[in-house]
Amino acid sequence: MLERVPCTTSKAISLADCLGASITDHVLETPNWLSVEMVKSISAIYCELAEPPLTNYHYLSSPNSPSSYIVDQYPLGDLGDTQSSQHCRYSSFNSHFGNPFHVEGSREFSGPYSTMLKVQSISSDAERMKSIEYMLRKYRSIVHQLRRVDPSKLKHEEKLAFWINVHNALVMHAFLAHGIPQNKLKKMSLLLKAAYNIGGHTISVDTIQNSILQCRLLFPGKWLRLLLPSKQKFKVDSLLKGYEIDHPEPLLHFALCLGSRSDPAVRVFRPDRVFQELKVAKEEYLRSNFRLCKKRIILPKLVDAYAKSTGLSAADLLMILNHCLPDFRVNSFRQFRKRSWKSFEWTPQNFDFQYLFSSELA
């Protein structure tokens, strides 16, 4: 991930070109501190490279905040042609917000996600990459310190926060270094190969999900996993036994992001309140994507995966919705309280590229 990426055009620039050849060693911080800084740093990079530009996102920060100072010192400037007409669908500030699933219904119920920053593409323009060179150097210096951490010494909640942050940052780094894949197969291939050196081991996105966090996400081109040698899987699992969390946490479905429209928002997770943050992530996801249509409750397929992993019944899920939704929305689905799973409809997973960033990161 930190090596040179081949350039396809004379204007293209690799991540390594921007980061420079030398790395200054820093004092080793705690693993959780490093993971938090990774998410903050790469999220800031995405906001700077967003296409269409997030021209008004400066106003989301306090005039005296450090993030607002950085943005003012390094304005986005104008952009040339975008990679796809899909990314130029809107031009106003409000177009960066809203429901990522595009389910028919009133937009007034888009919930917490309606106030988050939306990045639909990132620029690979050499001039824009050069303008944020200092941000890229900072990120690489953090990633380099991962090789000296020992996640096996962390407690369960510390492992949870650490691996969630590292997972999300690694996926974002993969898109930044290699570009946004144009189809599901290429995206799946990239996510399977993207890896960091953590504690002397090569840790991939797939390893974090399946061996360490024990959480199977909805992947594009999922059949490609079958091509991985079974012996290699066993070897990886045995080496990283101490890296695993103590027991599965189904709420991870609302924390892990793969750069898809149907994904939950990117946020920072800290060990001292990781369970509270996971609960908030779940509630915000449900509130932002709950819909009613023709006497059916419409929810993303991700919620179905969560319900199956926890063994929830239809009544259990209705109870959770009753707790998460505002009163005026709860009244609208009281008729479903004694219904079965037939009352639910799952929207297919949308794997088109998109990131939503929580207000803290914005």
C-alpha cells in the first residue's frame, strides 16, 4: 500500500510520490491513538479531494477550530472533468447530503445522515494531490508506526475500536492509492489485496473482517472468496489468534465501511466508549434509512444481515425500531407489531462508490 503506484498518464501521481521517499520516525503512541488519528487524517484527505468539491464544507467547522484553519489555508480550487457523469449529478451544497439508498418516500425522514458530508468520488489530479502533501505525509508516518504495535495485548473493547478504525482507514487508503474500481469484480479484488504491516504481520481487509472481527460483510463479487486457498486461510488464522476480539459483536455491521452507498457513515471509535458509539451508529443508520411503502417496512439489506447474525425475530426488530425512531414515526408502523418477516422488505446492497462522514470528521 505504501509503495509506488504505476502512473497511467503524465499528469497522474501516485500516493508514494506525494508522501516522499523518507519517513521520520516518531515516538510510538498507543495503538488506539494511532487508529483514531488514521481515520481523522484520511477523512480530511477525502474531504479535500472530493469530486464534486465540497466547496461549502468549511462552514461546518468552527472558525477557531484547527480543521477550519487547515481548510482555509489550502482551498480546494476549481476542478476539471470528473471521472464519471454520475459524480456530477448535483452542484449545490445540499446535494452532498441525503438518503444514500434512494428509496422512494419523503426526504424529511433522512435522519442524522442528512447532515453528514457525502463524498461521491475523489480526484487524482496532480496539483490537488500536491496541495495536500503535508496531510499525506502525516498519514504515512502514522501507518508506519503500525508495524511496532502489538494488538494481542489489547482488551476486547480496545481491539474493537482499533480494528474498526484500521479497517475503515485501510479501505479508504486502497481507493486513494489505486483509484476507484469501475466494477464489482475489481473492487472485490482490490479489497482482498489491500493490506498493512501490523505488528510484523501482513493484515488485509479480508483478514480483519473474517479472522479478527469475525464479521462477514456484504461484499461485491462475493464468490471470488472461493478462489482463496484454504491452507492460506488456516495459516493466517493460526498466526493471528491473539489479534482476534474475544467474541463476535453483531453491531460491527453498522461500523465497518467498504466505500459503498449502502454502508454506514465513517466515524471515530474510541475504546472507552466503543459500545456506546456502536449503539449510536446502529440507531443513526436505522433512523436514516427506515421507510414505509405500501404497508411494508423498507430497510437496507445490511439490517437483514445484522438481524440474522443476532438471531432477531421480526418482533425483536420492531422493538428496536420502536426505540430508535422518533415518536411520530413509531405511530406510523404500530400496525406491524404483530406481523412476521413478511412485513419487511430489504433494499439490495448498492455497491456504487460513496462515503458519508460523521459530523466529528467533517
